[in-house]
Amino acid sequence: MMVARWSIDAKFGYKQAVIDSMKRWLSEIGPQAGVDAQRTRLLTGSVGALEATVVTEHVVEDLTELQRVWDKLGTIPAHQQWSKELEPNVVSGTSRWEIYRVL
């Protein structure tokens, strides 16, 4: 089992817009790509982390499952549109994936 963590930093004053956008993605777009809401959570920076950071954690069985989700996302027009709508609210270049093995 693995945890795939995607994070991005909101521009100053836009954190709530990023959170709202992520919640919409999790309910509308993620399921189309096979993302299971029961195995996903949304986090934001608090103590010892950047307050502007918004994180989505997905529990997956393995890298093959994650790759299927990524492949499917590329075919969903709503995901492409969502990305364009999110972009003005985030700091360019801060998006990143981290993959952890669950012990």
C-alpha cells in the first residue's frame, strides 16, 4: 500500500479558493479517474508547514493503480478545464507529487 501526496501552494489571499477548487475536483473529477473518496483526504498547512500549502493524499495499492489514475486524468476534459481555472490562484512551480510506502 502507498500514499500518493500531491501538494500545491496558494497565492496569498487565495487559499480558500484553492481549497474549494480541490473539494470540487475530489467530488466531480476524481471519481471519473478512479479516485476513491474513502481513500483520500485534503490537508492544509498549520504548524511547522507552509500555511499556503494545500495537500491531497490518496491511498493506492501500488504504482500501477496510481498510473491508471494519471492516464485517465489526461483524457478527461473537465480535468483540463479545472487545471486552467486553478492556475491563477496558485504559485507557479509549487505543484509536486510525493509517494510514500505504508509500513
